Amino acid sequence: MLRTAPGLHHGNITSRPKTGEGIRHCEAGAGNEGTDVINGGMVLFGSSTQKSGEEWYRFPDGEGYRIQDGFEIVARMHYLNPTDLPLTVSPTYEWFTIDEATLVHELGPFLWMYNKFQIPPRATQTVSADCFLPNDHPSHIVTMLPHMHALGRALTGSYIGGPLDGQRFLDSQGYNPDDGVLVQYEPPVDLTNVDGVRFECTWQNTFDKTIVEGVGDNEMCMVFGYAWPVTKAYTLVAEPSNCIMFPTPPPPS
């Protein structure tokens, strides 16, 4: 669970192999979350953009993720004050454990992202990617968390192929600081009998300048989530006319 006042853009909380003792400042900058996961770590929490108040992840009974022995927790916090007044932001996080004997489905993290887009001045722009799954892909999505900035108007996901071809399993406005945009599924989104997924982001550019992928006034097109089995949590990286999908590296056994 997250509790926060306004000003938290989002926080990325991960685990990674231990690098020291006690509470301390970690390395400057961002973008190392993927390295943490590759090295056997886990994403412990991601929050809605500019969320204020409380946000919960509630996994179905018997589902959870694993933190390895000998690992540390890393908090990479992104703050953005959209007001003209100073803000004090002090987010707090709380986690709840389960008995390992009750674990039915171990969850793995995944990230979908669309890169290299441009949004012309004063224009509405949609980018779309068709991403095809490997042949053996019994993946079940438990949560999806869109990440867009203030120009975001929609972020959708739909099935390609199979009996649900064309149907949406994600239909989000993409940005909502008041209510958040975390979507939790029970039953899960079942990708077993589909060929792939279609991933789309829509923005409305209210500026007299071109908006690109980035921070500040610029935009993003991402979805973070959890899926099972842990070895079938598929990350995708898309850009115009291309999409690469691959399983997130599983933690060491």
C-alpha cells in the first residue's frame, strides 16, 4: 500500500542483490530498475502518475511475488510539483507477506513501452503496436498500471487472434491523479489462446511545440504489471513499425 500527498510523480521500488548496510542514499539517476530485475530482483511497487492519497495492490488469494534472501530494497522516487507553491512529499509504503505454503501462483513483473513517438503541436496523436507472443505463452495478467503524463487521454490493450480477437482487456484514460489508473484482474487476463496483443496510446497536445518521449512537459507510453507463471511475464518494447516481446528474466531458483 502507498500513502502519499500531491507531488509524487511515481515511485519505483525494487529489490536487488545487497550492496551495503543500513539505510543510505543509492546511486543518482533512474533507469536501473531493469538491471535489478535481470540480476534476480523484483519490482515491489509502481504507482499511478501524480497519485495523491492511497493506492493498493490486492493480489488474489494464493498469489504473490518473492524477495530473495540477501537482497536489499531500493526506492527510486520521481517527484514533480505542477503547482506554483512549495510541496512537502513524504510517501510511505507498506507490504504484507503470505505463508509460502499458501503460494499457488508466483508473480513476475513486466513492462510494456512505446518509444520514439512525436506529438505535433496542438494535435491529437495515437500510436499503436502489434506485438506477437512466442509459441509457448500461457501468460495470465493480474495487474496493469498505465504510465502517461498530463497530456495522456487513452491507453488500451486488446487481443490479436484467438476467440477474443479485437476485444479490449485494457481501456484506460491513462492519466488520473485523483483516482489512479491501476487495473486489477480477477480472473486474470488469459493470453494462452491468442497470437499477441495490440498496445495503443493517445495524447492531446495542448502546447505550441512538438512533444516527444521524455520528462517534464514531454510524455510516456508505458504499462507496468504482474503476471503468472513467473517465467511468462512478457515485457515488450515497441516503436514505429516494430515490436519486440520477450519473457522477463525469472528470479534464480
